[in-house]
Amino acid sequence: MEPNELGRFEAIVLPHLDAAYTLARYLTRHEHDAQDVVQDAYLRALKYFEGFRGAEGGDGRSWLLAIVRNTAFTWRRRYQQEAGAAEFDEQLHSETVAEVDPESELLGATARESLHQALDRLPPEFREVIVLRELQGMSYKEIGEVTGVPTGTVMSRLSRARSRLQRALYVGQEGR
Amino acid sequence: MIHGNPELQLDAYLDGELDSRDTREFERHLKECRECARLRDARVALSAAIRAELPGLRAPDELKTRVRTSLRSAAGSTVSRLQWPAVGWRSLALAASLVLVAAGSWQIATDRTAREALSEQVLTSHVRSLMPGHLTDVVSSDRHTVKPWFNGKLDFSPSVYDFAAQGYPLFGGRLEYLGDRPVAALVYGRRQHLINVFLWPASRGETEGPGSTMHQGYHLLHWTTPQFTYWVVSDLGPAELNEFARMLREADSAARL
């Protein structure tokens, strides 16, 4: 790396530190793990910076968050923090969610659950699209760049994740 | 409706991901379909709840420090791993920046291993100086401002020149620590590129002609005058680097007369 490049690199990635931390925090669900993931991701990003510059007009935020995301998933696999959780299955999880009928869930629900807990219980593949869309305000295309899936998949994951969360919210409202 | 899944349509609509034709079509549908209107209200409420209850987070200061520190040390080691053939002459010449280091005692200059260690330090110093906020402690193109700034900070008064007329303007200076002693670092520019100059007194007044080395992709020059030992490290092309060194040596000679 040419020395000027570090300055350029920092100018591109450091403004997104809060976004990186937010994503890592929601994905790992642990503050210290999130910090380790972010630090690790920034070091990886530095290593791959050459590749990023190759893609002209590339968006620094999407590029960085994709690395944060992949780092977090690597960590999850390595440390088994989702021990007991089944591997994500697009079809299986999607179908499960699709079956949810807000009203029947509402009637059948006995426990009130906070939105935060509901988000934590989502598979990370659903959790991340919520964070990227609702907290980072990213477009489907940008979310696709971060998560490495087609826009159509982003759309369906997001919709299904919301349906799950909606159930929690309905329960919350009903509990008044 | 384009597809049979109203939730998918609704989400895309609320996220602003439908094109204008589909948007109009969906809005018409919302007026007619109570089910979709009800779903819309629920989605809007959900979105509001998420934003209220699930805040975006601020990175802790501790993390900011960790990230910056690790990047700098990683970038430093990346630079020192670079080998000359991997860099390529043309890219060096294009992204030229130049550090001139006037350094050291003759013991260091005559000890090959110590010299290599010093050139490592020179290079590290060069790389560090290019990071934001590290280039200069005194910012001035006026050598009569830069030179006195070192008063009381060093046990010698460094030679400071301005080669703006020749295309190497003075930017400023700072203190550095090289070869186990504080040294003067002077910063010059060449077109859009940076030039850093460091110097400290030669201990025994032995002179040494310019020696040049290629070190980890950077070009280094060093020489000793009766007064100072100089080091130049740069990713600038050798022609311009040598020209700069020649001007500096001539200015030094003239100053001694």
C-alpha cells in the first residue's frame, strides 16, 4: 500500500464506524464481540482496499458493511454463538414466516414480547435486512450488495422479517 | 398487482422501491382493498416502532481508538512488506512523495545493519507523516517561521530552505525521533506530492557522499555534510529526488561559506 492510501482509506471508511458498529452489534448481540468484529472487519477492509478501488464509483458504506457482515458471520460460525440455532434455510424460514397470520398469531399469543427481543430471535439473515433498511436507510440494491443476495431475495427477506416483527408488535399493542 | 403477495408489494411500495407505474397502480389498489390498507397501517406502525425502540448505535470511543491504532500499525507493516518489484516504477513516479531525512551519527552511517534499521525508522516516519494530522507541527511556507519554531525543541538549529521557485515549496516542519534522538523533520512538496525533510547533526564532522538505496519500494538517499547527516526517503522518481538532494546540498554548501 502506498502511504497516501491509508489516509484515503480512513477518509472512506471511518465515517461509517457507527453504521459498522450498529450492524455488528445487532448481528453478534454482544457488545464486546461487536467491537472485535468491527476491528477485524476494518483490518480486512484495509487488506482488500485495492479491490474496492478497482470498482469505480463503489459505495464505501456498502463495501465496508459487506465486510463487517461477513466478518460477523465468520465469527458466529467460529464461536458458535448461535449454538443450537439451525443453519439458515431460505425456503424453510420463509415458509415458516409466510404462515404467520397476524390476527391468528395475535389471538394465540400469550406472552408479550418486546420488539428488541423479537429482533434478536430472528435468524441473522432476517435481522440484518431490518437493520440495514430501517436503521441505515439502505435501498434494496445496497442491502443486496452488503448481504450478497439478489434484490428479489432482499425484498422477500425484508417482508418476511417484518411480518415476524409485526406479530411481536401486535402482541405488544394487545397487551395494553 | 404484479404478484400475488400483497405484503411484498406493500413493503416495496413503502420502501420506495416500486417504479412510478407500479406505485400508482398500488395506490389505486390500496383505496379499494381494506385488507391491504390495514396491512399498510400495521407496517407503518411497525416501522415507527423499530425506529423508536431500536436505535442506531454510536461506536464507543474505545472502539474508535482501537480501530485507528490497529489500522496504522497494519498499514505500517504492509508498507514494510512491500518489495520493490511489486510496486512498479511508474506508479511510484506518479504517486511521488518524498521524505528527506538528515540524520544520524557517523557510527550509524558506517554500520550497515544500523543503517538498515535507521532506514526502517525513516520509512516508518515517512508513512506515519502521511496520515491525517501527522504531517506538520508548524505549518508555514516561510523558512523564517519554520526554522525558529525548532528553537528550544532541539539542541541544534536545522537548515531550512524554500525551493518554491524550483517547484519544491516548503510546507512546514515537525519534531521526529530517529536513531535514538530527536531530529528535525521538514516538509516540502513536489506538485501534488509530499516531501518530508528530517535532519540532525553529524557527530564527528566526517562527510559522506550521497548513498542511495531502494528500500521496500521507496527511494532513500543519505549523505553527511560537516554539519548534518541527511536521509532522503521517497516514492518519487530518482531523477526528481536526486535533483532535490542536489539543491539541498548546494544550499548547504552556500550557507557554510
